[in-house]
Amino acid sequence: MEIYEELVARGLIAQVTDEKEIRELVNNGKATFYIGFDPTADSLHVGHFMALCLMKRLQMAGNKPVVLIGGGTAQIGDPSGRSDMRQMMTTETINHNVECFKKQMSKFIDFSEGKALLVNNADWLMDLNYVQLLREVGAHFSVNRMLTAECYKQRMEKGLSFLEFNYMIMQSFDFYTLFQKYGCNMQFGGDDQWSNMLGGTELIRRKLGKDAYAMTINLLLNSEGKKMGKTQSGAVWLDPNKTTPFEFFQYWRNVADADVLKCIRMLTFLPLEQIDEMDHWEGAQLNEAKEILAFELTKLVHSEEEAVKAREASHALFAGSGNLANMPTVQLKDEDFRDGEIDILGVLVSAGLCESRAEARRNVQQGGVSVDDAKVTDVQTRYTKEAFAGEGMIVRRGKKKFARVQM
């Protein structure tokens, strides 16, 4: 199976323009394509996972990825269709985040010997002359047509700022610049970016002629990828200091039954033939599929060694077998104790299982907390330092949050 057909079979492509040309470019390893990433944190999260896996697949087929970091966009914030705009960031913070991104992306993308590029749109957006931009770019956009774009229609009722209105022009100019400087002939993005992507293709063809080779592909990075990147407690990060390999494993181990095979198909590099055989799995077999998903993705992000450790810890905690030493461990400090004791609320907060004592209190009162498999219902329950000596205690909050707590 050719790579384009594989992308379709894995459910990655939702909509394309110029499908015949795109198929030929991709299948023959002649595509230079870009995906944009906003440097709004110092770590990528699993909402970026689909894009990273897609770039890896296409590079393995001989195509050239261009990672576009939105350093210039981040200078003025990014509304992203939300009711409020993201906080504007300093240049120092943006540069730090970019370096963190590249380190993480290197696990997916080979940046050696010109096989991939990482560029920052601050390099051309920051020095733009406003009048020049109006003449060279603004003249090619119809306001009436822009207002028909879904991304603008959704904002009109709440109020559309001039800053937000300019995002289509800025993103279009990004593609035009990448096409001119690096021969980038294809852009990928989520369904929320479709109108902006079409604007970029249109700009290139208007300025350079309709034969200018620029295509767009629309992938479900927003509706699928971002959904997978969020939990009740926030983002699941690729940085092991933010989300441990064990927590990362458990996140994927706990995906919904209805999503597990879709995630395996979209995100893992297992052969499609093997995945097709899982399509009829149900009941207990879906738990096996979840473990396969968790192991494959943890291996991809954190290494096979970490994936094995995480799997063993999961077995030890939930199946009564395996290596408990590999589960997340928290070391209490002397200052966590008062008069030589700590209450259960302090344990939950110090272990990072609850954000506040108020949240910890609610969880205890609702019966969602246990220590060494014994439910704790009294918020006054206290422990001495000796209780955490040696192997310590396993503290759980709900079904998915737990840690070994030691001194």
C-alpha cells in the first residue's frame, strides 16, 4: 500500500484539495509539507500527537517535513476561536519553548542532513512593513469572502476583533513565504484551520500564477487530536517531568472502549493488517488493545525501556503482579508534617493527587480515597513519619490517580 492510501486507511485525512496531485507527490516522496505549532508551553502534549506521527510517516516515505513554529504569532497572542485570547509572550519565553519543542520533536522527526526543517515565522513576520503587507498581500483578499469563512462566522456574534481578522492573512503569508523560500508545496492542518489554509493556497496562485504548485490537506487534528490531548486534570504532556512515563501509559490505557481501535489505527505504527484483525475485538480483548496502545505510544515517546517499566507498574497496581517499584513515587519532606504527623488531606496534596485541601476533602468525603487498598472516609485521619518508611504507602484518588508515598 502506498503512503497516501495508508493515510486514508488509517483515517487521518478528512479533506483535501488537488487529490490527484497530492497523491502523486506524497507517494513519490516529492512533497515538502509544513504543519504549524504554537510555542505556548515548554512541552508538546498529546494533542500534537497526530501531527507528529503524520510527519514521521511521511518522512519515512521520503517526503520532507517543515516544522513551523509560530513565534511571530505568539508575540501578539492567538485567539484560536476561543472567547478570550492567549496571553502574549516574551521573546525569551518563546525561544525557550522552541528549543524544548525541537528536542521532543527529534524523537519523531529526523532533522539531520536537510531531511527536515524547523523554522520560526517570527523571522519574517516581525520585520513586516505594514503598508507593504497591505499592498502585497491584503490586495488579494476579499473582505466579503473572508467573512463567509466558518472561523469568522462563529466569532461574529460575540465580536470579531481586528487582530483576529488578520489571522487568515498572517497564516496565508506564512505559506507564501515557505513556498518562496523553501519550496514548501503542501500544508497540513486541523479542520479549524481549513479556511486559513485555503487562503494561503489562493494567495500563492494569485501572486505567482494559477500553475504555482501549492496544495492543502485538511486533517482532523482539532476534532480528534486535541480531544485526545485533554483530560479532566488538563493536558497530558510529552515531557516526562510534566507527565511521567507511567502517567502517560495510564492515560492511553484508560481511553474509552469506543476510541481504542481508532487511536491504534491513527497513532501507532503497527501494520494495518494486524490492526484490522482487532476490529472484531470486544469485552476483555479491548483491555488488551488498550495495553497495546499504551505500550506502543509510551515506547514512541519515552523509549521501550520506559514502556516496559510502565506496563509492569500498571500490572502490579491493578492486576496484583508486576513491579511496584516502577510506579510514580513521591517523597514527603519534614516540613509536610506538623508535630510529627500529616493528615490525609496533606498527603493527597503533597503527593500531587489533589490541587488543594478543599478538593482533597471532597474526595475523601465522597469515598474516593484509599490507602493501601483501605478506603479512607475520615478527613481527620493522620499518619506518622514511620507509616511512610520503607516501601511507603500506596495512595489512590479515584480509579486513575495514585502514587507510592514515602519518606
